[in-house]
Amino acid sequence: MPPRPAVLTKRTLDKDLAKITHAEDVAKHVLRRLVAPGLGLIFVGLTMIFAGVYVFDRPGAVLVVAAAALAGYMAMNIGANDVTNNVGAAVGARAMTMGQALVIAAIFEVLGATIGGGEVVKTISSNIVDSVRVPQAMLGWIMMAALMAAALWINLATWMNAPVSTTHAIVGSVIGAGISAVGTEPVNWRVMLEITSSWITSPLIGGLIAAGLLYLIKTLIIYRDDKVEAARRWVPVLVAVMAGGFMAYMVLQLSPPGRFPSFTIILIGIGIGLVGWLAARPLVLAQARDLENRNSSLRVLFRLPLIGSAALLSFAHGANDVSNAVGPLSAIVHSVGSGSGSAGHPPLWVMLIGALGISVGLLLFGPRLIRLVGEEITKLNPMRAYCVALSTAFTVIVASWLGLPVSTTHIAVGAVFGVGFFREWYTRHSKRRIAYIRRKAESFHIDEPEEPNIHERRRRYLVRRSHFMTIIAAWIVTVPVSGALAAAIYWAMFALFV
């Protein structure tokens, strides 16, 4: 008998359609993961075109275009890795959504890089390895190797969920490539000592400032009988301090050196702070209306200053860390005589590559590490997050003003530790807190609650040790690994192209 023809039943058809639907879902999932790398590749291509427009008819154009591509790639990695320090605290404290945080960070990163990034770029491009004592042709290849090594290491660290210091990576890479090319003599060890000392002291300063801010907030607001009324009085003052400090820094950056004496700059900061206080006061009063006298109400009132401090920190980060991407590019541009601007000061188009690259990187790849720093390392509420963000911003701003490429990651983690250790000390020793708890216990006719044991205090207050040790380990190996990688890349480039 001839075989019976296959009959396509409704059940068989449903199974086939289900398989097709499943295959489509899998394809969409795979393609979705390729969208961000694809857009990043498009940005690198646009960076090369952008640089080519400026240098196509000048000597060394090919080297500059290649360096611009590496600088764009490096800037995206900085945005993906370091953006956690800017808005992680605000996202972790639920003061803003991930989308809001990314948009605010992107805008203020661009502003900080283009307005306040010049001095730190000068340090990276010409002060670590003395550009006068290195042949100009060799300097270009040194900086190319440094850019590639630092970008590769930061990319690997981001993939491993390790928020490393991008400043460490580029400084280590410049030193490694420089020593590989010309030995140790042209390395400016005095500048290196200044940078290294700032890496050690800046986390301590950030931690002390954060602890001091939290002490003021606890003393003046949290442990007051009418904490909402206290917040009405002091939150506008905190906004005024933030606005005044930011404006003083802007005047320093935008005005020619020596244009304004220090006393005048202080008066300008005080004046803008007064304007900020007048503007914030009615907003805070409106928010505080009908709020209960509880700690949870303070979260609402601290949302405004926390968003402001996150924006300020993004500006400070852009001003300081843009140098890690465009410092080597600036050195290459000047080594081949392309572009404009005085020696050591980058052209505007170079700064734009770094600024836009950081913003593209944080928009495409930033959310992953934002969740790690903002939610998994330590428990943050809006008050603690405000202290961390504002102390980090002020420390980075001062360092940027002095031309020191400090590590934003170091300062932010130092601020988190300052907050954590201060909370332990304050819980044990504050007479105001103890008296406040006793008054509350008496008003509700309950016994005074027992203090948690040492293990419970550690669980509540300190940064989780597992994440902290991973970050510290990544910090320790960043300089030697990036330096060794840069040396190897330089020798490979030298063998292939020179």
C-alpha cells in the first residue's frame, strides 16, 4: 500500500508556531545584547570622521584619526565604569530612577569636561612623561599604546563588575609605555609622587567631609524632636552650600588666571549660595506640607539636594576624568602639529570627543555598575547618599582646580566608608541620640531598646566586605597590569609600524 500523506493537524500547527515564536524571542534577546556594542562601534566611527575633518590636510593625520578612535573607545569605557560614582548613591537611595540618573549624568558630564577639564588634561598629556625630552614621533606611539592598554583593561574590569580607577589605568599605561620606549629618565617622578599622594589622601578627605556632613544632618535634623521643622530650616542651607561651592569653582575655571582675587570669588560663592537658599526655601516648604514627623518624611525633603549633588558630582567627574581619555590624544595632536591651541592645552574638538564619549558610554553600559555601587555595596538612604555625593563632588572639584588627576572611585568609596564608620561611632557615643531614644521610649511607655551586638552593627553599617575586597584588589593590580600591557602594546606597535 502507498504511504498515507501526512495530515497537518491543528495540534501540530500550534507546536510549529510555538517553536517559531520561541526562535524569534531568542533572536530578539541575542540582538538586544548587540545593540549597545553596535551603537558604541558607530560612535567610534563617527569619532574618526570628526577628527578627520580637522586634520585631513595636516601631517600625521592618520595617526591622529587612529588615536581619536582609541580616545573615543576609552571615553566610553570611562562612562561605563565611573558613572557609578556619580549617580549610584542617588539611584540606590531611590531618589531618582535609572533613566533620570543617566540623563542628568550625561548632560553634566559634557558640561564638566568642556568647561573645567583643561588643567587635568594638561597633566596627563605632558607632565607625567616630559614631552620636551621625548622625540615627538615617539611620543605619539607612547600615547597610542597607553590609550589602547587603559581602554582594554577598563573594558575587562567593567565586564567583571569591578569599578576600577580609570585614572590609575591611564597613568599606569603612560608610565609603562614611556619606560618601555625611552627608559625611566623622562618620567616626571615629582609629578608622579604628587598624583600618588593625592590617591591616598583624597579618599581620606572625602570620608572626613562625608562624615562631617552626616554629623551635621543627624545633629541638626534627624535627632530633633520636630525633625520636619528642622529640615525646613536646614535643607535650603544645604542647597545653598552646594550652589555656592559650585559657582565659586565655575568662576575659577572660566575666568583668566588672576582675574579675580580669592576674596572676590568667596563673595561670589556666598552671593550665589544666598540665591540658592531663597530659591530652595519655598520648594522645601511646599514639600514639607502635611508630612508626618518621621524619618521617612525626610527622604522626600532630601530628594532635591541629592539630585543636585549627583549633578554636581557628574560635572566634577567630567572635569577631572575626561583627561584619562583625551590627555594622550591631546599629546598626539600636538606632537604631530595638528589642531589648534597652545602646547599642553587641548583643542575644543579633542575635549568634545572625550565629553561625548563618556556620555555615550554611561548611557549604553552604565546601569550595570550603577546597581552594584548604589544598591549592593552598602545600604544608603537619601541623607547618607547626599553626604557621599556632595563630599565626593567637592573633593574632585578641588583636585581638578589644582590639576591633580585623582580617582573618583577612590573618593566615592572613601566617602561611603566615612559615612559607615561615623554611623557606628555615633550610634555608640552620641549623647543626643541616646537622649532622643529615651524620650521616644518614655513617650510610648516602652522599655529602651537594646543596642545590637557587634555582628549586627557590622551588617547594618559597614560596606559589604566581599564587594570591598574585590574593588581593592582591582585597584591594587590596575597600575602594574595596565603598565605592563601598555609596554607590550608599544613594542608590538614599534615592531609592526615603525
